[in-house]
Amino acid sequence: MSVRIFSASLSGIDAKLVEVEVDSSPGIHSFSIVGLPDKAVQESKERIGSAIKNSGFLPPKSKTKKVIVNLAPADVKKEGPSYDLPIAVGYLFETKQVKFDPESRLLAGELSLDGRLKPTNGILAMAILAKARGIKEIIVPLANTGEAAVINGVKVIGAETLANVLAHLNKTSIIAPSTHKTQASKPVIAGDSFVSIKGQEYAKRALVIAAAGGHNMLMDGPPGSGKTLLAKALVDILPIMSLEEAIEVAKIYSSLGLINSNDPLSFQRPFRNPHHTTSAIAVVGGGSYPRPGEISLAHRGVLFLDELPEFPRSVLESLRQPLEDGMVTIARASGSVRIPAKFMLITAMNPCPCGNYGSQNECLCLPYHVLKYKKKVSGPLLDRIDIQVTVPRETINEDDSVLEENSAKLAEIKRKIAKAKEIQLDRFGGLKIFSNSEMNYKNVEKLALSEKSAKLMLKKAINKHGMSLRAYHKTLKVARTIADLEESETVKEQHIAEALAFKVRANNEVV
Ligand SMILES: Nc1ncnc2c1ncn2[C@@H]1O[C@H](COP(=O)(O)OP(=O)(O)O)[C@@H](O)[C@H]1O
Ligand SMILES: [Mg+2]
């Protein structure tokens, strides 16, 4: 008689239901797995044979039986070692070495030869799937219980070994379900690097606005002026994530096995800082089994591209679509996979290859080289950046006594940003928008609530500088965030004025 066990496969970051069917018939011993398994799944039969034997049960090789395992649906490629557990349990169930009700359970996990269950990727997505399908219990490796338990409404059984799983199913030693105390939000302990950066008040103000409204930002300035320092200090002031956001992010990290099992649900926004030599696939995501790249690991957080012009053009161009859609679409012959990638892009660059162009020091570059360097960053990408600031070299003249006030200053900045975030969430409730930067051209006019005089001022400035309609919308969005930081209901002239300043760079270039 054939049996059926539920498991799941990972497609991008989402889990899909897979039925593991096991059937055996008398004959010369054989064990085959069908249903488009990859190498890791094929090798599963070797692993589970040893694991079953070392758990004190009779492995397939001990019987003269022809065993066939089918992974359905048969036309979806199956990847990875997560089918070890359901195949082993399916075999033991079919040979009546274990008795249980397979209908209301989902199993996944990699087995080691001695029968231990190893950490497996994508368990959080599988828990989400189980809940959606009304499956009551999910049996996973102990190391993955924390992430699965984040999902309420599914009993999560974390087992250390195959023998433990069988004892649980046979009801000889039942494993208690794991629970996760999900808090709506948890305070994040941040450093104080933001306030300990000396001077640079203008750039810091821009960072506060960017953090509050989720705006993309470009910093340009000579080397050593503190651009990298400023960008990294952003971590200290980012608002914490909502529960919904934290689960979205955890799902992406889970698919790559990057969840910290002691603290499975982090409310701290991710900050990713890929080097410019990182390959396009590693940045954007992809591969024959599409996996999230850096831009998805930065989902709901920050993607920091330092030395922007050093990145290959192909990498920068591939950011355009995700910046627009908040998703990356990876097309494969077997179908396309969509992975969330809604990130805040923070970039830094020097004004020219030697770094001195526009400063008091002598620039050693030929005009052609300056132009070539600038042109590496394309117009359409710059178009998606809301805030541009020039970071000049600071003069050192501060005394250190101000450091005392730093913690109070940081607390005040964080309070303002948190309040601005709250105002935005209230405003966009139900629209699936989390920050001002996500307003699109259709709803920005309606949602920005700008005063007549403010709008008139913006229109005049746009016409005067010959800016695009996109620039108009971007300025309005930034002005909305500035108004939110002040807890002002409407966008006023002073908010527009400050937002406009972020569009005109030091050398009077208008973007
Ligand atoms: N405003 C500042 N306050 C404190 N240290 C600074 C500041 N600006 C620059 N530095 C110092 O200069 C170093 C270089 O800064 P960095 O951020 O790497 O510059 P950039 O990225 O602009 O080339 C920092 O590691 C820090 O020691
Ligand atoms: Mg730098």
C-alpha cells in the first residue's frame, strides 16, 4: 500500500506543498526517487538508509523490496536535502515501523548519517504554508524551531533526531510544541556612532529625513570626509520594524539559513553593505534555483553601495526595476520567481577619481575623466534617488565637552523618527504602504496634504530649474517626511524649501 507524507519545496523564498509518496513491492532490492529530484535529493537515499539503521530501525537494504519514492507534483524540480526526513518517515510508515496520522502533519529536515536532524533552509516559509493549508503540526529540526514558532496557529515540533520524531509519532515520547513570545516590537540596542560623528550637521539632517521616510540618498564628497562613517551610523537611528515587516524579513533570511536560532525574529532593520566586486547574481539574486541576493537581504532596511561608480554598470542598472517595484523578478525556463526587495538605497561616491574635484585641493583628473567617472552612474538610477547631499571635509575645531549630551540627543532623534514613522503608518493604513518614499505618482498629490502656497512654491521652483515631473513628486515626498518629523499635518512652504535643497547639488547641478 502506498503512503503519502506532506513536505514542502522552496521556490525563491516561498514554500510550496510537496507530497512524498512511498510504495514498495516484493522483488530484488531497489530504492528509487522520482519527481525531478536534484543531486542532493538523489543522495537522500544513502543518508536515510544509514540514519534509519543508526536510529534502531530496519533500513530499506535489509529487505528484498522494490521501494519507489515519488515527489509530487512531478513537474517541479526538487532541490536540497530537506526531503530526508519525510522520505525516511514515509518509508518507515509504509513498512509499518511507525503508526500515525500523516494527513495533518508537514515534515522537513536534513538527516545526518547518525540520525540527527540538521538545520534546514526555508523552515519559516514552510510554517507559513502549513498555516495557510490548515495543517496542524509541523515537524522540523530542533535548530529551526525558533523561526517556525514565529508563526502562530501551527504546532511546531522541534526534534533532535529521527528516533525522537518516531517516538513522537508513535506517541511513546511526545515532544511538546515550541512557542515564541511574539512581541509587537522589541527595543533595539543601538550604538551611538551617529551622534559621535563630529559636525556634518547637514548630512546628518539628510540621514534623519531619509531614515524617517525611507528615502534613497546619495552622498558625494572628497575621500575621508566621513561618507562611509555617516552611512554606517544610519543603523543607530533607523526605526524598528513592525511585526509584519519583521516576519517578511525573517522569511528571506530563513530561505538562506541565515536565521539566528537564539533570536529568530529581529526587529532591527537590515543593513547590507556589499563590496563593489560582488557579482550581479549575489547582489540582485538568481541562480538556477533562484535565491535572494543582497537587495532582498536589505528588504525593509538599507542597501549601502559605497564607492558607487566602482560598481559594474550591469549591477547598477539591474537595481532600477527592484527600486521601482520593491520586488525582483527572476525569470527561469521553469517559470519566474518574485522575491521582495523593498530597500532604502544609500550610496556614496567621490566627485572624481582623485577625489578633489570641487574642493580647495587641486584636482589631478582630466575633465574627460571626471565626466567619465560621473557618467558611470546613469541618469535613470539618479532619478530614483530622493535626497542628494554633498559631504565636505570638516574642519577640526570642536571641543569634546559636547559629547556628554550625545545620548540625550540620540534619544531625541530616535523619538522624532519613531513618531514620524507612526504618523506615516496611520496615514497609509490599509494601503500596503509603509513610508512616504513608497507613495506613487497616483497617490502622492492626495496623500501629501500640501498647502496651496507650498504647492505653488514647488511648481515655480520646478519650472525655474527645468526639473522633471518625477523631481516634483520626489520633492513632495521628501517635504512630506520633513513635515512628519515636525508633526505638522500639512506640508508648508518651509518643508518644500528644505526638500528642494536636497535636489540642488553643491556645483549647482539640478537633479
Ligand atoms: N565627521 C567626522 N567625525 C569623526 N571622524 C571622522 C569624521 N569624518 C571623517 N572622520 C574620520 O575619517 C575616517 C574616514 O572616513 P570615511 O567615512 O571612511 O570617509 P569617506 O568614506 O568619505 O572616504 C573615519 O574612519 C574617521 O576616523
Ligand atoms: Mg568611504
